[in-house]
Amino acid sequence: MGNQIICGGATQTLRTLPDESVSCCVTSPPYYGLRDYGVKGQIGLEQTLDRYITRLTEVFREVGRVLARDGTLWIVIADSYAEKQLLGVPWRLAFALRDDGWYLRSAIIWHKPNALPESCRDRPTRSYEHIFLLSKSPQYYYDRQAVAKPVAAGTHARMKRAVSNDHKYAAAVPGQRAQTLSKPRPSRAGREVKLADTRNLRDLWTCSAKSYRGAHFAAYPVELITPCVLAGCPPGGVVLDPFFGSGTTGEAALKLGRRYIGIDLNPGYCRLAEERLKGVISGI
């Protein structure tokens, strides 16, 4: 199962998928009050924020049903303004999903160095969005090593002066590989000091926004969701995106050796994604 695009509403289409049939879900739903996609039944233009949150909760309830028991859900979402008020959309959605049975595991900040300019003169320009990591059970698939980052050279240099194996950097975090210095320096106790060569992924991700020809301006870049796919989906697994848009999630899945299922209400975006992913497949 996988590598298919289904044109239809998210909730209705998800109901046709088998239970526990996908490995993880990476998606970005339409933002509240931001854009009219010109399709009947679209999410994002509800008369109230409460109705918007309710509709998304219904979608993600179905996502939870089709998600594997150890699966994860990654949601990219930005905030909105109305009547000079910041609405707090990301956290209202996160808390609604938590109340609906999801485990809210992490709130990641996507920092956009090339954020779009805004005409506002009485507040700072927005330059970040949220990425929420949720799971349907307390224990879930998360490949920490696949997204681990190298320990900075400066940290290693400082730790060459370490005096104790009890220091927090003197041994690898459980599950990570320790690296012995090329010229190990004995600690005061006469024991060899070992340093971790990788560290855990942090929750601040800096990644420039990128547009895709023919897609709407809110499309996220492949580089942003690569860690989500690597950490949340085992090799050969299926990544679901119920708001597929131009197919960025599918491109990330294919390039990382996973499969995808994309759902989108807009036939134009389905055609765009299909052409895009044909090009990705031919280039692999």
C-alpha cells in the first residue's frame, strides 16, 4: 500500500483506508482564515475558530485510526490574526488533539530566515511556525539516531579539558555511539574520557521557506520535513499526508526510501503533485 494520490475530502477519504495501515503522518493543514482555495468543502474559512479546530480534530481522529499503533503525527501550522488579536491557533489545535486522546510529545519551532514581509507597523514580523509531534500511544517509533546531530567541534575541544567521567558530555547518551578521542586524556581518576560524537535533535529548526512552481505560497520545503520522515517512519514504511497540496511530503518520502499516500480536495493540486512526483521517481 502506498505511492498514491487520492482526490477527495480528508475526513471522508480517510474513512476508506484500513485501520493501522500507515506508519506515520506528516502534514500541514490549511491555515485559518488565510486563503481561499476555491473548492467546496475546504477547511480554513470557517466562520469561527472553534469550528475550524473541530473540523481538524475530526480529520486527525481518522488519522489516528489508520495510523500504526506505534505511529506518530507531525503537524506544521502557523498562527492567525483577527480583529487585532493573535488567535493562538497552533496551541488551541494541539490542546484539542490532546483532549481527543493524542499524546502531545514535542513543540518544535520552524524558524524561517527568509520570512515574508508584512505590512504591519505595530508588532514584529512573524518569522516562525510550529511543528507538533504527537503520538497515539506512550511508546512509539522514533529513530533518534537517524536525526542525531554531530557534537560541535568546540564542544569536543572544551571537553578535551574534562577532568571527570561524570561530566554530562563524558559518555554517550544511552543508545548513541561513543567516540574515543584520538589522544585520550586520562581523567583525574586515571580513566579514559570518552565523548559522544552525536547529540539529540533540538526543537528549534532553521530552514528557509521555498516555493514550488504552481503551488501556493504556504508550501513547506522538503528539507523541513526530512527529520519528521526519518525519525517517524521506518524504511519502507508509508507516510500519510491528508492535506497533500503540491506533494512535498510525497517527495520527501520517496527520496528517503519510504512510500506515501496523499489526499487533497483540490483536483488541480492533485494533478500538480502527480506530475511533480513522476519527476522525483524518474530521478531516483
